Amino acid sequence: MKRVLVGIALCLGAAAAHAADFPDTPPPAVPWSWSGLYFGGQIGAGLGLAHVADPVGPSLYGGDIRMPMGLIGGQIGYNWQAPNAPLVLGIEADAAAPGGSWTNTCLASSGYFVSANCRLRANATGSFTGRIGFASGLVGHTLLYAKGGLAWLREKIDVTTNGIDPSLTTALQSTKWGWTVGAGAEKALTPAWSVKLEYDYANFGRTDVALPTGYLQVLPPLNAYLTTSGGVGSVSQATHMVKLGLNLKLGESPDARWSPSPSDYRLRGSETDGGPADAEIEVGLRTWYAFGRFQKDLGGTSDGSQQNFLVSRLTYQTSAATGEAFGRIDSSENVVLKGFIGGGKITGGRMNDEDWVIFGAAVPYSNTLSDPVKGDVGYATIDLGYSLFTGPSSKIGGFVGYNYFRDSKSAYGCAQIANPYSDCVPSIPASVLVITEKDTWHSFRLGANSVVRLNDRLSLTVDAAYLPFVAFRGSDNHLLRTDVANTVSPETGRGQGVQLETALSYAIADSFSIGAGARYWAMWATSNAYTNIFGFPCPCQTLPARTEIYGAYLQASYKFNPTTGFGRIGRLF
């Protein structure tokens, strides 16, 4: 992934270098079309969805694994545009390095069987596709396209029987092939540079996976088990990906701009017909309705050598409503400062607490459900960026920044759903507080931002960030535990993440806009992740933690010193 990051940095750096050396006299205008060879970089987010089929029968819990991915990569392709026609045909190859490993319970066909933990780790992904598009607008600088072809995914699948030491594990590392379809929009910023937003769906079918040896309790609740053969299961998998890309078309001068209109897209530093205001300032308010998933895996070892071998797992699924304030400042020197701050309440949720081989092996698998989950959330982001491309209709650039996210979750009630000889039999009423979880995530952001006017009123904003460093801190409190001196367990870990946001805004007036958007965050702390469980001194138990937050929002904003006149924008398309 570091090599891919370097490649993208070189591509963006080339853009900045060319922009800095923009000639005083622009090159003469030449006939232009989408035809030609191009290459570029991309950043985005993906979500893999996998289903593990148990040969014994359907699982009473689990079996499905969500695998968020941060995507950083590149693409190369060729377009051909029919002469004097809007039809554009093309081919493209792309590749990206996703990050993260995600787990869930599998083979949980019965509460009398020692079920397993399934883990997916994606290493690389890509596709070979054909594209068909339509060059829209008066000058054909916007390309709307569909694509389809082959997709591949390089990953490792681990299946580990939980609660038994030494652990029993099977693993499969392979390159899967499948099919993909997608659609996107690409905008020519200059004759050489273009920006695109794309969605892709890929399906990789089913893959057979060897399963480890298991244990079936034959005389519940006695410690009497039979060994079962592992057999063969299958994993069905698909991915959803959203990508923000920047392309450079070969054969065109990187310094070229559209001529003769100075209001068209151009590289920074090109001539303008009168200087812009010192700064354009936008402020606004949003309301965000979000869904969340938090999961932590309590390992059976303290040295991290068998991180996929578990003795317990807690999984929270919640919904929340928040309000936030946001702002953005674009200076005349193309420096961008943007951010937001918000918070709100958890409106609902539930929590599953799983345990393996407990009470002296009298219970092979326990799963308790707590409902409802209450609490609150708070978050903030600040980014400092630079617009490599700027103009009345576009602001395209990169940024570095910081994200803060914290939530406090309180789970009420407890009901056993797997084994009648385990906890919460009979059930604990929903009015009783049983477990709390308070978490804080600090993240360093590295990303790209694009603001493009679609017509004289509509604009599309895309913000994609890879989180190369994430620090996690948490605190768990099992309030009903009476067998320990301290019910609080501190938690810590490091990892990575991804954040993606897109919004469509409508300008009611030059200064006032309303809009709607969607946001997806995923963060995982799988490195040096551990807990001093119930305050016991280290050596500590491993505790990989993972969280997702996603949802939609509505917003309204006001601009001070708007630098764009709507009448000058519509004729660009």
C-alpha cells in the first residue's frame, strides 16, 4: 500500500508542478475529444459482503461477514470517441490495495456445538473492463458511462474453532475471479486532466473452504464432547466500491486549458478576468441519521500469536440522530480549510455478547441479546488542503486532517438465544443496565476532495480519505459481574480506516444552498490491540476492535464572498 501511496503522490505532485509553471501565454486551442490513452490514481472505499455456508445447516447467529476496505490505487485505459458524435467506447484496467481484516461467528448451528471465528483479510483487488459512454453537454466535457468485465480479489480466509487451546485453524489464501458492473461520471477539467466518480459492484461467486475439527456436546450440561470432522464449507462473496479518481490524458499538454473562455475549467495559476475575493467562506448546518456497528474480539491468548482464536465477542448495532455545524474557507492562494463538529443521541440498538467453552466447559457456546442500547455520540473533523485545480466550476485537490469520534453505549436487559444452561436464563428485564462501552477513536486523514458544478444550480461534492493511523481507546463495564473485584476493563489498539462522503447541493441563490448527502466511516484497531480485562495487570488479552458508521444527511449552507456567478456556469456543459 505504501508503494501505491507513493505513486498517487507522484501523480498529484506532477499536477502541482505543472500548475506552478503555467505559461503566461496559453497554448492555442485545438480540437478535443475523449479519444486517447490515459492513466491516473484513485482513492475510495469498499464494502465486502461474505456469507459462510455451514454444511450442517443454517446458523442460529452469524455466518455473514462485513469487510470494509480503504481503496488506494490506480488505473490505465484507452477511450475512442466517434467522430462528431457523443459515443465513447473504452477499455480500462485498475488495481487497488485495500486494508483491514474483519471477522464474525460462523458454524454456529447449535448452542451445543463449539462454533468458530471466520476472518477475511483482503490484500489486493482490481478489474479489467470495457466502457461505453455518452459525452454530454454543449461541449461534451462531461462523460457519463457504464462499464463491465472481469474482477479479481486477492485475500486470505481463516476459520478457527473458538475456546479450545491450542486452537484448531484452517486457512485459504487465493485469488478469486468474478464479474463486475459499474457506472460513473467523468469531467474533463482541462484538455489533459479529468476527475471521475464511480460505483462498482463485483461478484466472486462461491469458494470451497476446508473447516477445522469441531466439538459437539453430547450430554448437556456435562463436560462430555464428541470430536466432529471438519468437512468443507463455502464462502460466497461480493463487493461494493465507490472511487474518486484523477486521470491524465497522454498526448495533451498538462498545462493546457480550454480556450478562449477563461470561465472554463483550468489549472490553478491561469489568467482570470479580474481577481477573486480574498476568500470564499461557506458555513452551514446538517442533520445526520446514521447506523453503527461496533465489534470487539476477546482473544484466548495474551501474546497475539492466535488473534483469531476467541473466548468472547461483543457486537453492538445501533442507530443515531445527530446535528452538526460545518464550514469551508477557500483562499485566493488555493489553500482550503474545512471541517465540521457534531453530536447527538443513540436512538436504538441491540448488543450480542458471545462466549465459548465457559463454566468449566459446561457451556460450549453462549449468546445473550441485550435490547435496547442507549447512549450518545460526538465527532469532529478538521482538514487543511490545497486545490490543484480551481475555477468557477471546480475545486479539486488533496488534504491532510484529523478526525475525532467517540460514543457511549449502554446495553439493557439480557436474554439467552443459544444455550439454556448459560447466562440470562431466565431473562433479565430490559429496564436493567447490564453492560456499558465508552470508546474514542483518533484518526489521521489523508485524502482528496472534489467540488464540481453539474449545471447552473447543482454541485456535487466528494470527499474521500484514507486513515493511515487510527488510535482506539475504550472502557468496558460489566456491571452485573460479581466474580471479579473490578468490573471495568480498559481497552486500547491501533489500526487504519477509511472515510467517504458525497453530497449534492442545490443553489437557491448565489449565497444560499440546500442539499443531501451520504457518509461512510470504517475504522479498525487490529495492531497492538489488547485489554487489561477487569483491571488485571498484563500480560493482557488481545482485543481487536472494529467500527462502522454510515447514513444520510440533509444540509443548508450560506456563502460569504461567493466567487462564482451562476450565469457563467451553465454554458460549460
